[in-house]
Amino acid sequence: MSKIISFDNVSLKFGGVQALKEISFDIDEGSLFAIIGPNGAGKTSILNCINGIYKPSSGNINIFGEDSANLNPDEIANLGVSRTFQNIELFENMTTLDNILIGAHKHVNYGPIRSLIYSKKVRIEEEKARKISEDVIDFLEIEEYRYSYILSLPYGIQKRIELGRALAMEPKVLLLDEPAAGMNNEETEDIARFILDIHEELGITVILIDHDMNMVMDIATEVVAMDFGEKLFQGDPRDAAKDQKVIDAYLGVG
């Protein structure tokens, strides 16, 4: 398997706060890679570094063979990286379809002049974006909410729609920041099933953060465990559950 993302001694500081301390790991193409650890461990900082929101204080991050230090977040997105967030970041007064179309906008190619006259090229491009969005809606089984406004929808469905918007970009790598946060057991099982389908059926590399250890252990192919910005463990999820440093970090020992 080829390495598609590599961290090489990456550190990240915010003033006197050390968010990441000399982190190194590789992510293989086609993996379902989980990042675990207690609150404040640095997990979201890793995702923010991957998609260019943060730039490391030292060290290097390589994405698809390119040094991410030279790339803006939109350029990293155009390489094929999309993400969801801990807190739902949808447009509440827009419909499910409209929100997912925002993700599909990456695939349309026309300028403002053509859009004003609604030329044939614009119609073709809009139809392409609509087809991508409708396929995502079908894949995530949210057809009945297609024209519903986000504000009126249950939390679990909103999380699924945010996942749909990221999928509409047709990414090579999908970053999921606590996709099951705040969900009940049934909603968690649903989102885990969709993550597995994205990984196995669509062939997308998934990088996942979540506190639901049962879900992580069930679906992840590899795990990195973090605590206070340091990497404690990397390897098989079953081994992580037995690693003493990981156990101590979750129990607050040390």
C-alpha cells in the first residue's frame, strides 16, 4: 500500500501551549485510520494540520506527495481531502439538497458571466452537481429529507447530512471529527455502517476521531493513540485496547 499522508516530527505550538509534540506516522491509502485519546490530546489539531487550517511549528506533513506547507486549505481540498466537524456546520435555513450541493460545487466549472445568462454549459454543470448530490442522498438513505430545512431535522440526520456534504466533494481522503458525538446507540450504529460503506464500497481512505471506543474498535484498521499532544501508540485497534499507556491515558493515570 502507498502512503498518502505522512507526519514527520510534527510539532504545533500556540504561544506557550504545545498542542503536538514531534508526531510521526504514515497513513496508507485505503485504510480506515482512527485517532483516539482523551479530551485535549491533540486529535483535532492533527486533522486541522492535514487540511491546512494549522501549519506546524516544526516538522513536515506530506499529502499525496506534496509538502502541505506550500498548500492552502482550498488547494488541499482540491487534491481530494474533505472533512466534517465536531460541531455541525450546516446552513440551517437551507434544505438538505442545497447543503449537499455546496459540496458538489467543487465539480462545477463556469464563471459569473455564463451563470448570468444561464448558458448551456451552466445547465450541464448544474445537472452534473445535482446528479452527484442525488447519488449521495441515496447512498446515505436520506431521500425523505431531501427538501427539508436543516433547522427542522433531528440531530442524527443533520450529522448524516454533514457527512453527505463532505462526500459530495468526491474525496480521496475523508476526515471525520467525532461523527458519532451526541448520538444515541441506534444513530451510532447507523453512522458506523455508513462509514464502513464509504470505506469499503466507495474505496475512500477514512481518518476518524471518536470517543466511542466500541465503534472505533469495530471498524478501524489502524489506530494512533494520543495524550497531551504526544503519540502513545500506533497499531492494531485490539492491541491499543490492551496497551498500558493507552489505558492509563483514558483513566487519567500518571
